[in-house]
Amino acid sequence: MSATARPSQDSLWTRLLLIGGTVGFLTLFLFVPLALVFTEALRKGLQVYAEAITEENALSAIKLTLTVTAISVPLNAVFGVAAAWAIAKFSFKGKSLLLALIDLPFAVSPVVSGLVYVLLFGARGLFGPWLDEHNIQIIFAVPGMVLATVFVTFPFVARELIPLMQSQGNDEEYAALSLGASGWQTFRKVTLPNIKWALFYGIILCNARAMGEFGAVSVVSGHIRGETNTLPLHVEVLYNEYNSAAAFACASILSLLGLLTLALKTFIEWRAGLRRRHS
């Protein structure tokens, strides 16, 4: 009797140990720091908090962060769908190379990618003289920040879609084409409904990374206060000026955006789970 009960007891202790370790790790490295951000942000009262997040430079940083994100995420969504479609639905030479290039931002430091854009589009870069002649500014301006953000975030959508589209195969698309549907109709009415939850999930992850990106954007932004400082860069400036209350107040905005992203992610996973159970 005890021999049959022992595996169950060992399994219970193993589960408790793993769960307890996970909860303890999350508490120490996630929940406590998150709580401290809001505690420090509100330490001097709501009035100081409101002034910090409504100050001109803070509003400019928030607006710029949302602008860069609003441009980068749709571009990466289009690229991710196109790349996943090509890799999952077709066989061609260079597919492995394309997959490796998609994963490149995971392997390269964001700071390095920012420096590459400086070498390409900076005043002394490869295309710098031509851009200067045509009065086009990329580095130390919004276009450079968008390019840097696009680079560091473009794997997220593609990497969510590729495994799903490969597992689904091509049978439904072939059936639609054989019934006279055009390529666009096949994509809109067959492929897109099958990938919509994975696409939304990838977009949310891409959006979260775009809003919080620091390294690559820091290199190409020029740190022009009120013009090219995104919210993460603005937090750094405030902290370096020993204005900790304002720094934590602005950091709390990023934290709230992160929590909103987590809520959307959880909702999408829940809806996707319901869809799988009903299918």
C-alpha cells in the first residue's frame, strides 16, 4: 500500500516545490519591483505624480513612444504575415537563411543594431552625404527611431505564425483555389481566420517590445529632450537628474502599459483555448 502511495506523495511534493519556487522567483523579481515602482511614484502624493506625467517633456515622450509604436507594429504585422506565408506555404531556396535572418534580432544586441543604422544613415555614414544633400534626416529623428524599433521587433509576429501555419498545411487553401477563389479571397476567408489569434498574440508581444525598447532607440535618437526622447529614454534622463519621483511616475506609465499588454495576452489565450475546445 505504501509502495503505491509513495509516487503520489513524491509527485505532490515535487509539484509544491516547483510551484513554490516559481511563485517565490516571480515575487522577488517581478511583483516586488513592480510594487516598488508604484510606491515610489506615489510617495510624494498624487499632485506630484500628476505633474510628472503631464509635464511637457513627459507628454512629448509619451506621444513619441505611441507614434513610433503605431508605425512599427503594423509594418511588422504585414512583414510577419508575409514571411510566415512564404516559409510555411512554399518551398524555395534560401528558406533556412530567411529563418535565420528573422531570428537575427534575438542574437544581436539592440545597441549594435542602432550603431549599424548610424553607420548607414548618419552624417558620416554610407548614405549620409546623399541624405544631407536631399535634406532628409533619419538619424536623430523619428525615421531612425522607427527603423531601429522595427528591426528589434520584427521576429515576434513571424515567429508566432510560422509554426501554426506549418502545422495547418495547405489543404484548405488548395480547396478554396480549386473552387475558384482568388489568392486574396483565399487569404482573407481561409488563411486569416485560421491564424487570427496567433496574429493578435504576436502583435501584442511586438507592441510591448516596441513601447519598452531602449538600447537601439537610445543610439539613434540623439536624446533631444522634448523631441526624440521616448518614454524609456525620458525615464533615464529624469533618473540621472536625481528626479526620482518623476522618473518612477513615468516608469509607472510603462508598467501600466505592460500590465495592459499582459491582460490582452491572457484574454487572447483564453479565447484561443475556447476556440480549440469548440472545434
